[in-house]
Amino acid sequence: MQQSRPSSRTWRLGAAALLASLSAAVSAQDDRTFSSGYRFVEMTGEELFANVCQGCHMRDAGGAIGAGSYPSLADNRNLEAAGYPISLVVNGRRGMPPFGDMMTDGQIAAVVNYLRTHFGNSYQDVVTAKDVRDARR
């Protein structure tokens, strides 16, 4: 039995519907901020995590293994000492690039605070821009 192929018109209508639904999904996220240059423009920890970190560490901060190994940041005891995540974000380590030149002290403090208070982490001592500035020395 020979299967019939969709007509060209049917295929185009299906593709148009798919593109329309994808466009609607993207439009629903129009309030997102994206950086366009070497420095990040996102200012909150949540924005920075969503646009910088989650590409490797995943949306739930659970990490991933594939082309590389990206550690889980969820329920992560290594985040307890605030200096450790500050140093990693500023200087990078292994496969993680250094973001120190791309983020201000305030941005690094914001993303470190966000990670330390979300994803099952509950470290409440606040990292300040001064803490980051001191760590850069």
C-alpha cells in the first residue's frame, strides 16, 4: 500500500501554523532582556541566570552531561561559602568561562545571591558588590 504525501499546499499551511505558534511563544517572552555586546545588560540575578547560566546548568539548575559536564547548582553545599561562587563567576574554572570582565560587581552579586537562595539553596547571608570587588583583588 502506497502512502500519500501531503500536498505542497497542505505542507505550507502546516509550516505556517507552526511558525505562527512559535512566533506567539516568542512574543510571550518579549519582556526578556538580552545582551547584545561583550558586557551583559541584565541586572537581576533571575535575568542573569536565565540568560547566562541556564544554557549550561539548565532551567532547574540541575546541571547536565553531554558535550561537557555542567554541575548541578541545585541543593549545592558548595554555595554555602559565598566566596566560592563569587570566585567561579569572576574567574571561571575548567569548562566554565570567566565572566568577571563581562559583569559588574553588582551583577555578579545579584546572580550569586539568586543561586544561593533558589533551587533548593537557602543561604541567606547577602553577597554585596563590595564582596565581589574585594574578591577581584
